[in-house]
Amino acid sequence: MNDALSPEDELRLHVLFNTELRAVRIDESSMTLWALTPEGEASVPLKPTERADRYLKKVREMLSGYALGSPGGYPVHLTRWTRQSQAGLSAQHLAQLLLIAEEEAVVAVVHSPALTDELAHYAWWCMPTIENARLMLMRDVVCKGRMGRVLAGFLVEHLAFLHEDDVGILDTVAVMLHSGVLNEAERLAIWKRGSSRNSYYVAFLELQPDDLPNPRDARSDHADVPAVPDNPYSAMLQKALSGQGQTFLATVSTILDRPEIQEVVNHTLNALARWCAPLRDADAAARAAARAALIEAAPQFYADCTALDTLAAADSESVRPIFLKTTAIGSLMRRKIQPVVTPLLDASATLRRQP
């Protein structure tokens, strides 16, 4: 077995090392090494002298020796190390990791808090995947840079590839909304996907509960809610009966009526709990006094205040005892959580019912 690269490949790589390399990747299907330079892309067709996997290992060892001064290569088998140990590295060190044509090294760069917009561009050239796009959009420096729009556009176009991956949908939509780089047409397009897979709605409830797309009309008696200062029931009724509030409640009901996985239930209930914060944050005595004052001023809202009490009592802890005993999903999960969900659906219906 040969201990070195073919003379032709070794020469080409040494020539490449004399250029200003930004990133390197290998297309194993065509046995081609690609390099990104200030002048654009350069390719090196590889000519193996032995089995392809062994030959590529030697190519990567040569790249590692050039970039890292470590001819032994990058420890790709230590996945946890590669994803967590880069916190102390500088941008210069991260840039070196993009020159060794190891996917795990690219992932380490993507995970690093030292990631810059420029490094994100090079890492994206090396490995344009949904997971990497999500991770990089979690960095403010990337969202505010030129790569923010690139990554968000990619995720919008590739949402369809997630199919029935509800966790992937939750994570992807959350990252895109958090990034703040979506335009209104993109937000609306993502929202409309919820009609076929309600997990698309969840991140909107979590991150933009008061700015939901396609808001409904306010309830007809919205203007009749007394404006009582420092009264959580007054604040919650004004919010719940508004157009945005009616949209929020209808969306919560849509999700809880037919969730597919436990994560969707947990996220939705926690979003509901945060939405009900004015009530949840009040102590019992203050809450009772506020309720009595509101009902005395506007007794027609008695049922609505009761419905708000029901909603404010729920969060992911409400279903935790159930989920601790089962990994059920789909229809079986829905049957198990029915005692928790049914009162919430009834309360939501009360608040959305026209007087």
C-alpha cells in the first residue's frame, strides 16, 4: 500500500497551499477537492492510488498538517468535543478548521460563539445544510450580516423537506422568527403552512404572540371591557377579545385539538402560560380582588373571567405526569391528554364566542 499521495495530487495541493485559501471541501462522489479563494472556486481532481476512503484520509491528513500543523488529522470521532470545545478559540483558529475538509470541523465552527458573518459565509460554502443554517441564524452577528438573508431564504425554501418532522419544524420556524430577517411575505407563507401541519404555528405563539399574521376581527364587545388600572383581568380581557387575542386563542385551539407529538403540546402550553402572565404573576389575594372588581363593573364578563382562570392555570407541567408515563404520539397521545386539553378548548371557545 502506498504511504503518500500520487505525485500529481501532491504537487497540485502544494500549489493550492500557496494561494489564499478561505475554505476547502471534498466531493467524494466525484473525487474532487474544491477550494474557495478570493478569486473564486478552484478544483483539484484527485487521482487515487488505492482504495478511495484510505486515499481521502491521506488527503485530509495533508490538509490538516497544512492548516493546523497536525498531520494526524482532526478527531472527527469525538463529536461532543468538536461541538463544545471551540468556545475559547479565536476567529482565526476557526478559519483554520474550514481548511481541512472535515464536516465535523465545519459543524464545530458553526457551533462556536466566535462565529463571524464572514466565517458563516465560508462554513455555508463548505456545508449548506438545514441544521447549519439554523445554528448560524441563532447568532446575532450572522442575522445582522449578509448571511442572515441567505440562510433565512434557504430555510424558507427547504421547509417542505422537513415533511412530518415536527421537532425540525418547531426549531426551524423559531430560528427564522428569532432572526428578524424574514419579510412579511415569508412570514405569511410560513404561517399558511400551519393549515396542513399545525406545528408551524407554535413558534409564532412563542415568539410573536401579539403580532400574528392574518389577525381575526376583535370580539364585538371588545370595547365594553372596563379599563381598570392595575387590574390583570381587565388587561387580559382587553388582550383576549382584541383581534390579535382572538387569533392567538383560535391558533392555540387548532394546535391542542390535534397535536402530533408531545413537544408540540409542551411548547404550546408554555406559550399559553406566558400569554397569561398578567394573571399568573398576581398573588391569590390580589387576583381575587381584581376579579371581583372587574365583575362588579361588568358582570357580563363573568364567564370570560372564569375561562381566563382556566387558561392561566395551564402550562407544560399540566401534562408532565402523563408524559412521564408514556411516549405516545398522535391519536393515542391525544386521548391521554384529553382531561387536560378539553377544559382549555372549552375556555378558548368561551372567550371567542360572540355575545
